[in-house]
Amino acid sequence: MFFYIYVDYLHLYQPGIVDDIRAGVVFEFDISQTFVVTSLMIVGIPALMILLSTTLPARANRTLNLVVASLCIPIAAFNVVGESWVYFYGLGAGVEVIILAYILRSAWTWPRRGKGT
């Protein structure tokens, strides 16, 4: 989760980004309540996954990890498209995809011990 946040934070060091934010634009989106709520939900997913993976039963945890990791891999890969700082975003997306692939593999091979787990 921290890696995910640091990529977004370090993005602010690109020339012109802070000026765009001051002008009310992030990437090509106008900063609005809808944009901020959507961004908060997207950033909240990794935090919720940490919480849920420690509180849910194994079967639900496995299913949720498979679904969320599968949905997040294309999103991580999409972050590279159209960016001028390809190395920065490529490295960030690459590490995210590797972590998500590990989560998928771990959830897929999770040992099943009985009918109730």
C-alpha cells in the first residue's frame, strides 16, 4: 500500500503538476467532489484489503483477494499509458503488477483444509 501511495506522491515532483493542480486539473480530469471521492475510493482499496485480509474467514479472504487483484492489475498497467515519464510510471506499475500477481498466486494456491474454511 505504501508503494502505491509513494508513486502518487512522487508524481507531484514532475514539472508543471502542481501548477495543474492549482488550476484545478489532475491528468485530464477537473478536480471536483466526484473526482476526489473516486480517488479516495481507489486509494482506500489497498487499506481495506489489509484490514479485510486479517478479519475475514479464509474462504471469503481468498475469493476477495482473487477478485480485487484481478481487477487492479489492468488499472495498474493502464497508469503507464500516455505518460511522458515512462520509466517512473513503468517501474511503479511493474512493481504493483508483481505484488498483485503474487497476491493472485498466493490466493489461488491457498491451502484448503475443510468444508468450513
